Amino acid sequence: MFDSKKYFSKRLGSMEGSAIRDLLKQAGVPGFISLGGGYPDPKSFPSSLFDTLNQRVKNKYGNGVYQYGKTEGFDPLLQILPQFFQRANRKVKAFPDTISITTGSQQALTMLGMLFIDPGDLIAVESPTYLGAIQAFNPFGPKYIEMETDENGIVPENLDQLLTKHPSIKFMYTVSTFQNPTGKTIPPERRKQIATLLVKHGKLAIEDDPYSELRYEGVPVPSLQSFAHDHVIHLFTFSKTFAPDFRLGGIVAPPDIRNASVMIKQGLDLCTSNHDQAMVAEYLSGNYLDPHIKEIVALYKPRRDCMMKAIDTYFPSIFQHTCPEGGMFIWVSLKEGISLEEEKLDMKKILLETVSQKVGFVPGSAFFARKDHSPFSMRLNFTNQTEENIEKGIEIIGKILQKHLKL
């Protein structure tokens, strides 16, 4: 048999299998309770609007909407997005010529990796951080510096030390609101401190914001970009507030970065679907977003509450969890000061056992750039299961933890 692998590029060696992707394969198995993936519930998609929006698109643009489009994006969408970015949960300074539409925000991460990262470059990431960003950046050969985090996200004092010690850091990456995987949000005052440090050290940040519309309580927090717009690239997506299948996201960045990213996108896929962009433009211009967000919040908030209550009820008392005000995830870890020998609590064995009982989650180690620094932890998703399934799944995981701890 012909050995094609010997022709693979060296960068392929840095592309590891995904714990999330492997788990998502099981999500469609009948009776399997997946608490691992980041799927929105299909009930949250505004499918009743799709026919209306599609008819408006046809009436406005005819068959021309199915033609190749501008790499930068569909003009009507680019014109309306600056208004969208002025929402209280973003306050992003944007103009049509600072926005680039991408085929999902995951493509934006890959494009920025191509744009900024040379082999060996230092990239600062949260500890833990979004696994998809690590996967997008890895093929370009970076070395990661982990930023210290606490219950309020990135610790500014530690960031200042890192930027001073490692002046060659190319950029820092953050999910600043309802972080994936922890659900934490960086408060406004801390965002101001981080923005000041970016200006002081002359550094860039990539701010990934897929979740800030999904707020269940508390007040909206403006973006990091709003405090230092020349130093922050803001990423957005409509996968959580419209539908993932439309694969619509993008970048807000200073013109030189935006224009360079457009050139990269042109080489990747020429353009994002005009039709899908037109659908989102009609969705926004028709003022459907806010009423629909209320429906999503009404669907997800009880599930978040159910999961937190179930963890408190069924998990051993040595564990703690985050209490996110929004988003899609809860992070479980050991309480401060508690350490366990690996042989007493083996995450791989625990996951295999839960999967055998048709329950899945993602081990926390998948979200650390440096796996040797990863504590015993797990990420749990509450948006794509019923409250009944959430309680059942958490009870099963809790009993297995109790068994392994011999409690």
C-alpha cells in the first residue's frame, strides 16, 4: 500500500485529536447524556423565522445572492454590524472597513494564527483556555505562556510580570466573558487594568466573544476592546444566537490587521456564503435578535441552575464549581488546599466509567496549554440537555467519583 503519510507536512504533528470531538461523536447515540460538547439546543434556533427571512432575501437580492461575494463580507451585513457592536455587552468600536466576515469564529482563529504566529513565537493564554484556540494555533508552532487566573479571570499583576519578563510575546488570547471552559467573566475594572497593560507594553490581545449575549443575571460588561480598541482584536459569532449551521462569525480589528486577514481568507475559501450573511443581516435589521435572546435565556437559565444544584447534591464535598452568570459551561475542580494522588482519582478511568454508563464530560486537562500544569477538573455543558438528563448525568458522575474516592 502506498505510504502517503511520509508526505505529510511537519505541522500535522502538532495537530492532536480533540477530546471534545471524540465526545461529540457519542452525543448522537440514543440515550447518551452528553455534558461535554458546546452544542446549543436546537430548540434555541429561530427556525420559525427562517422562511420569512429567506423570502426577504430572495425579494431583495434575487439569484445574485448565490453568487461569489466579497471576501471582506456582504455589504448590507457590514453596514449593520457597527450598530450591533454598540450593544451594552460589547461596546465595540467598529466600522465597515474594520470588520471581516469569516466562516465561523473558528476560521477567524486559524486566520489570526496564520497572520501572527511564526514557529517558536510566544503566545499568552489563560490557564485554562479554550481548546479550539489551541488547536487553531498549534499548526503554526507557538510556545505558550500561561496567564494566571482567579475567580475573576486574568490576574493583571501576573500579566504585567509576564509581559515584562517575556517582551517578545506576540499576543494574548482571552475569552473575557463567560469563558470557555470555566464560565468566568473578567469584571470591568480588571478589563481596564488589562487594557492599560496592553498599551503600556505595546501588545495585542485577541478577545473571543461567542457568549456575551447569553446572560442570565447581572449587568452586561463591555468588551476589553472598548477600553483599548487599537490593541484588541474582537471576535464574534452568530452560532449561539442564530444557528451554528450558518457558520457566520468575524473579526473586528484595526484596518491593517483586517486587510491582512482578508488576504488570508481569500486564499482559504474566497468568501463566506452571501445568502447566509444576508439572512443574518435581515435577522438584525428586523429587530429579531433581542426577543430571541430572551427565549434562549428562558431555555438555558433553568438548566444552569439545575446543574449547579445537582453538583452540590451529588458530588463529593471536596469539589467546587463556578457559578457563571451566563454562557454555556460550568467548571468543576478540587477545593483550594486539597490534593489527591493520581492513583486515587484517575480521570481517564472515571471518564471511561461514565461513558460506559452513557454520560460524557470533558476532562479539564484538555483546556491547559501545558498539560503538566493541569489539575483534576472537568468542564460540564448544560445547554443541550433537559433538566432531567442533567440531574441524572450529574448523579452518575457523582456516584463514580464517590466510588473512586472510597467515600
